[in-house]
Amino acid sequence: MTTPQQFPFVSVSGKPQARGKQYGQIAADRVRKSVAMYGQTLVTLGYDGPARSRLINAFAKEIEDFAPHYLEEMRGIAEGAGVTLEDIIMINARTEVVAKARAEKNKAAELEPGDGCTGALVLPTRSATGNLIHGQNWDWRAECAETAVVLRVRQDDGPDMLTFVEAGGLARSGLNSAGVSITANYLESDRDFKQLGVPLSLIRRKVLEQQHFALALKAVATTPKSCSNNIMLGMAAGFGIDFECTTDEAFPLYPGSDDLIVHANHWVSEVALVKLRDTGRASTPESQYRDWRVRRRLNASPALTRDDMRDAFFDDFGTPYSVCRPPRPGSHDNLSATVAMVIMEPAVGEMEVAPLPALNRTFTRYSLTAEPEVFTYAK
């Protein structure tokens, strides 16, 4: 596997199906790679064509009830990339589809590489520019360095958005022109997969469609989910909050006295821990020190910059089980790695992203308004 130095930039506009078709055409090669990767996972788990269709289409109704225009956009992506709508639904619901498949086949979660991630948010009072800074290391399959893109959506009837996402997906980490930002990372509990809910990626997209932060909070806190997830939200005007979510509840965590939020992959809310059982410790045992390491490094500087967050996310303590994870063997011949480092400053509409940062210091600065710029971080 090669180490790419940047993710392709896809900029689309228009109505949902039209912009989906643009997206699919521009990113066709990467969309097909995403389809092949997750399709092979289902084959490995023992799903033939009809069983695969049944599994994936169980989520189509949830999506249609939540936001019908998402299916329109997915149809456009499928048409543009020359794949099926079912394929695009699979990409957008891959967390739920793969986990449900594992559960049906009694395969342990540890058979997949950890969908880890370490996220952080700096309030304006701790920022050298006076602007909120929000970022994440995304830990998953190293192969996704060759299937992800940065997508800019210019909307006719809502805020423009910028999101780092697996090709064919509608959203992952991102920000919008209303100053809302979002990252999310893996959590697991004993309530997971006892109901069908809205795929997590589409809740993220719903957040990025909101003109007002209060409605972004509502989308996270009140939407039924199939499984647990940690979702961190920023507001450029000067607020941040983290929701540890299970299928039917969201437990808020606020910035500490240091005006930071840092979260890895274990439950922190004392209220949540009284009510549920954290079942993800086996998948992410190093989570206990990853968030501590990032917070410690951020607190070494009184006034923080994007570079300070970058330095914290480059932390290699405990490698390869580190904040910045180099590729290491996972399952089914997969490699587990920090696929991307994402640093955002929503007040200026910018996102800086580096593929496989344990191996690469080349970042691209993406913008809501300007063309991408490539730079090397030398520190």
C-alpha cells in the first residue's frame, strides 16, 4: 500500500440528486474501492447476494423516514459512480451493517480493526486566534487512505458544508458556513443493536445541514440510533459539547476548567456508567491513555494554535497503540492505522487534513470558499 499525500477534493452544488451524480462521477474510482472493501467484508462474514441485500436494505426505511433527500443524493452518487443504490447505502451505514453482520454470525468485534479516534476541541478562550479549534485522529482501516475524500457541498437552501468522508458517504468529520463543526468516535455499550436506528453518518450530515447550533444539538441528542457513538460538536461563536450517545440516550460532557474537551473511546460520563456497561474495552484498550496524553500535551501551552493540536495528535506514546497509530496488522489481512488527522477552525471555514499521519507530514488545507492548498508540517 502506498502512502498518499492528500485526499481528493470534491466540490458539488445543486439539488440532491444532481450534486450526488457530480460527486459519484468525480470520485468514481474511490467510491468503487469503498464498495469493494465493505462488500468483501460481508462476503468474508458469509453473506451471499440475497442475505447482503436483506441486511443493507433494513436501513433504507430508516433513512427514508429520517431524510428522504438523502436517498435522492445516494441515487445520484450511485448513478455517477456506476454502482447500485444498495452499494451506497452500505457505505453510509457501514458501521451498522458490519456490526449487525458480525452479531448475526456471532463474530467478535475484535475481528475488525479498532474504529478508534481521538478527538479534541479548544474553546476560543484557550485559542491564540480567539477562534474555536476542533480536530480528530481517525483510526480505522489503513486502506481507507485510498478511499476517502474531502467533500464540499454548496447548498441552495442551507449552509454550505465541508466534510472529510469515505467516498460515497454523505458526511463524517466536518464544518459548515454557520460555524457548526462535528467529529465522532467509537463507543460501545450493552444497549447496542437491540433496535434499528438512523445510521450514524447521516446524523453527522444532519448536523452539518443546520443553520443554528441548537438544531445541531437536537439532531444528535434526539435521533434514535442502532448503536453507541461519541459525538463532539463545536460552535464557532464560542461553545463546545460532547455527547456520549447510546441508542436512546445522550449524556452531555462539557469543557473542563481548562476550556478543553478531549475524548477517546471509553465512556466517561458518570451518569452513563451507572446506567449501562461499557463493552468496548477489548477493542480499544489504549483509549484510557490516549485522551490523557492529548489533554496533557494541549495543556502545555496557554494559548493554543492549530499546530499545538497537530502536535498533540502526533503523540506516539505506546506506539503502535498510540494517539497517532502507524499501520499495524488488523483482521482479514487489513491494516489498522490512524487514517487521517483532521484539524478545523470553523470560524474561518477551513479544514486541514493529512493521510496516514504516522507516515506523512503533508497536509492539505481545504476551504468553504477557496481552492485546496498543500503544505508540509516540518516541526
